[in-house]
Amino acid sequence: MEIILAKSAGFCFGVDRALKKVYDGLGNEPIYTYGPIIHNTQVVEELASKGVKVIHDLSELGHLPHGKVVIRSHGISKNEQDLISSSGFGMIEATCPYVKTIHKCVEKASKKGHHIIIVGNKNHPEVTGIKGWCQQPVYIIEDITQIDEIPFDSNIVYEVVAQTTFNLGLYQEILIRLQKLNFHVIINETICKATQERQKEALEIAKNVDVMLVIGSKHSSNTIKLYEICKEQCEHTYHIESIEEFELKVLNGHSVIGITAGASTPKKLIKEVISNVRNAE
């Protein structure tokens, strides 16, 4: 049995950076993460064992001992940032630099009076954070059909940004449609290069294997997109969070297995999957 592992599988720069900031922040004062630091239960539980507490609403700070709040790689809105700053809590800024660039982009565009089009999942924390840096009307879309719902005005300039982990192929389709409209639309390329490389590599591997395994949380946006991309190329594609939930007998009769993983998947988890797949031969 041949196993093809994506070189890009596992932690991305932003996630790796955020985790390092959490561990570096461990000390005498309490550490809180605003939302799970990454979409991986094992990592979150390990941090909890070291005293790191996850908060889901900033109102919780009013009932907690003062300490430091870690801003995860998804980033937060300006109002949330200001609220933490004024609460008496310290702040560990772990927003992915690529996401921070988008915040600055939409803030600058808003000050010019431009309206903002965000291509992404409206419920994803990265997208809600981006929206929170806009001072003009914001339109959030995640497929081509939703373009028709935007009330375009020839007197307004529109600026487009994308969630950093959005499906690159779909984003390009949306951009082509927007460029055909008779309105002033400024396009910003904001899908991070690591995401682009991860998606392209997964697509190429999926084309040439019998079975494709995509490892990562079912709540991870970038992992879900990897699964969707691979499924289009390989019928036998499986999205798994750990090897325990995968029936290894599925591999019977197949000779080439592809493996990739989302940006929040630890290398230890990837190695466990590879080891079990090898032992299934």
C-alpha cells in the first residue's frame, strides 16, 4: 500500500504562532482564550490542564480574576478589542498577520466611504471579526447566487476581501462574476498563500489516489473546504477527526491512500493516522 502525505498537512503559520504565544504567556497570572485557541479538542484539553480557560463571551470577564486574554488567530472586532483593553485585563495578540491585514484593509476602505463585500462564511469568527472593522455597509456572500442580493449603486465604490481559508476556486469564480458587473469593484487577494497551497496540493493528490483521508475538526472551516475539494476528485474521501472514528477495513482492496490535514491538526494526530493505515496492510 502506498501512502501519499501532503507536505502542507498540519499546523499553519498562524495557528503555530498563536499556540506559541499561549505557552509563552503561561506564568503567575490567569490566561484566557477568547474562544478555543484552535479547532482541536486534544490541544484545548491539554491547555486546560495547564490552567488556560476558554471564554465564549466577553461578559464573562466581569466574573473572573484579572489576567490576560489571548486573541486567537481568527481575530476579533474593533469593539471587542476596545472592550478587552478597557476591562483591566491584559491582551495577548495572536491574530494571524494575514487576518490583521484584512482588518486594516477594510478599515481604510471604510474611511474612504467604500462599501465592503466579504466572501466567506457569515458565521465564521474570522468573518464576524472582519465585519467589526468596517464603518460602512457590509455584504457577506459565500456563493455566486448571493451577488444578486447586493444592492449595487453606480455612485459607490465596493471593495472585496475574502476569508483567508475560503475555497480558492470558488473565490475566483465569484471574482469573475463581480468583474463583469458595470460597477466600481476593487478586489483584494486575501486568501492566504498557505491555504492556497494546501488546497491545490490536496486537489492534485486526490486526483491520483484510491482513498483520500482529510484529518481535522468537523468545526474547522479550512478542513471542511479541503474535504469538499478532495471529494470532487476522489469518491472515497473521508473527513476524520482521529483514527478511532475510521473503519480501516474501508482500505481493503485499495493500493494508493492520500492523506492531508487542516491547519489546526497536530502532527502527532497525523502520525497516528499514518501508522494505523500502514499497519492495516
